[in-house]
Amino acid sequence: MARIIETIDVDVPVRVAYNQWTQFEEFPQFLSFVESIVQTDDKTQHWKVKIGGQEREFDAEITEQHPDERVAWNSIAGEENHAGVVTFHKLSDTTSRVTVQIDWEPTGLLEKAGALVGVDDIAVKRDLANFKKFIESRGSETGAWRGDVEN
């Protein structure tokens, strides 16, 4: 299993960064591999992604969510086998740190080779930079879901 851990500091309060991250259907605006996400209920989303030129679909379930702290998930159906967590850390009243950890199972020769040379790490780092640009240019979130999901 491959593991990716990337961190970025954003110039918005932790509440704004967290609130934006809960707007899953907005992910295609800053995650380059995401084609679309449909949130089917408070804990479940249907994802369409394009990775290495291949389109895939899967469902993911939020396994733990605490406002301004963390969002954790697992894939539950479809072609992807992964889990992850995003944590949010207050650095100051106007700056926060976002850390992403993803554990995933590469399939096929191309994905396995890409994971070995760190292509997955580079992609997540790039998409976190896209998130930073997105949220800082707006200055506020596009919405928020402040519910709690216990593990």
C-alpha cells in the first residue's frame, strides 16, 4: 500500500479552510483528477475521477469528521481502494495548516511505477497548492457543513 502525506499553509482562518473542505462537490475546482462528486448523504459521496487517462468511479464514506479538526474517509465501492484523513491546524487567527494523508493501493503497472517514483505525492502537492490558491483568492468558503461524524 502506498502512503502520501503532504502539508500546506493557507492564509485563511482554520474555520474557513475546514468549511471549504466539507464542500465536496466543489473539489473539481481545485483537485485536478476529480471530474465530479455527488454527495448522496451526510457521509457518502460518489466520485468520478480521471487518473493516468483512465476514468474511474467509486463511492467514499466519511468515517470521522470534527469541525475545524479533521475529515477522514474510506472508499467503499468501486474501482478505488484508498483511505485518508485531512487535518486542520490553527497557526494564527488568519493562517492555518492543512495536512493530507492518503493510503492507497496502486493497481496496474503504470500506477505502481508512478507510486514508486512519487508521482502521486507530486499530484497531491500540486492539488493542495490549487486549494490554497482557490481559498485565498476567495477569502471565504463556498459553504460549510459543521456536523460531527464519530469514528
